[in-house]
Amino acid sequence: MEKKGQSLTDQIYWLFKRNLPEIERGEQTVRDILNDSENHLILSWAEDNLAGVSVVNGSTVYLLCVDKPFQNRGIGTALLQESENYVASSGIQKLVLGTGKEYIMPGVPMNRGAHLFFQKKGYRHSWGKMSCYDMEQRLDSFDYCWFSFGDTVDGVIYRLAVPEDLERVVGSITHAEPKFLRYYRNSNFYQKGTQRPILIAETEKEVVGALLLYISDDGEMGSVGATAVNYDQRHRGIATNLVRLGTKYLKELGLKRACLGYTSSKIAKIYERAGYRVSMEYFMGEKELPGFRE
């Protein structure tokens, strides 16, 4: 339950943390998403407490959550129906669960069967036969990397990026994985002491790959992600080497765990070769909406 004096964002955040503690997402990231001015909040109150919420942004439900004491009362069904009505009334034909311009979690966690609720409401897994995963590992036993920053492996040098690298990194990412540009364009990530350092792979001529790291405030957890390698440099082990060296760096900082979010079964082997194992599978739900009229 929320405490007296908490803001609405606080109440929604702690509702999320209480009921979905297994989701690995930084607190500030979640709060920033919840504070987006384009969000439409659908709230359910019971006994003067926030019993449930649906956070809708465009065609996406970022979060639909009912607090445990109020579950099995039809609140989730009512929140979802109102979400569908709101999105349809905006002229949008499809409602997506989890991922839009941002995400709190990629889809619906499947560990406790929550996806079955959405399937009964007409949602389908939009990725076909491909799965969506979070992965993680303990770092105390990590020993998958034998090289260090500045070393050359098969003609490729691996090191942390500095401010002067930004333009070259963005040029590489533009062609390799343009969906990651919003991260690699952030000049703060190239600064010394950042919590989100960038690891790059380069030849004598160009940057050929990059990896984004994250270091938590609590000194316990770090993450790897947004791995990208130029098309003409793929199948050389560069992505695997980036993941291995990035994970080694997190271990050397004294972190206990490393994780990555929102990856697919198509590329999971890159991370498995560095010791990561699946910790969560997601139902990437979506539903075609009928026309809505008031």
C-alpha cells in the first residue's frame, strides 16, 4: 500500500515494484517513463488505495498492474477494456503490450502466467516463433574473457569510448543498428565516470562495433546491451568479444550480477557464450482493435 504524502508517480512505481519485483529496470528509468507527459493514466482506487493502474502511451500499454490485495476482482479486466477503448477512440488500430517509444518491460512476463490473461482477451504473440528474453548471470564465477582493454584480437581493438569517438560511433550505429541511435547519440555516455560507458571495437580505419554498459548506484548490478556490429564485420566474433569484455569490466568494478534486457532467441547465443542464461521470457502481445464509437 502507498504511504501518506506519496506522489502519484511514487504510488505507481511502488505498485509496480511490489507486484513485479523480478523485472530488472532502473528506478530512475521507470520514473522517467511514468512521468512522460504523453502518458494516459487509467487508475482504479479501492479503500483509498491505488488498487491498479494502466499506463498508456500512444498505441502501447507500458504497464497494467493490479496490487495483490485487490486481484481477482475484475479490476485488471476493467483497466484493459478502458485502455482498449481509449486507444481505439484515438483512431489507433492496434494495441501493443510493453514496448513502444520506451518500455518498462518488453512485454508481459510469462513466469507467473500473466500472459494467459491477455491471451483470453484476444492478444497474440507478435514475434511468431521467436522469443523475447531477459538474461543474467552471477559475476563471482565469470571467467569467459582472456583479453583486456586496448588488446587487439583478430585485428580488432577493444576499448572504452571517449568524447572524441561520438561521431564515429554514431556513424557505425546508423548503419549497423539504427534503433539504438538514441543511446549512442547521448554525449553523457562518453564522459569519464558515467554510469553508462560505451565499449567500442575498432580497426585502424573505423569503429566496427559497440556495446552499452550500465553500472547501478547500489554497486550490486550492472548490465550489457544495445550490442551492434557493422554488417561487413559480422560473424567474426566481435559481438561476443564485446559482451565478454564488457562483462569482465563489470566484474572488475566489484559488481555481483550482470543482466541484459529485451533480447531475442535469435541472438541469445551471443550472450550465452559469455555465461548469460535466460531469467525471464516475455509474451510480446498485441491486438487488433475494432472501431470504437462513443
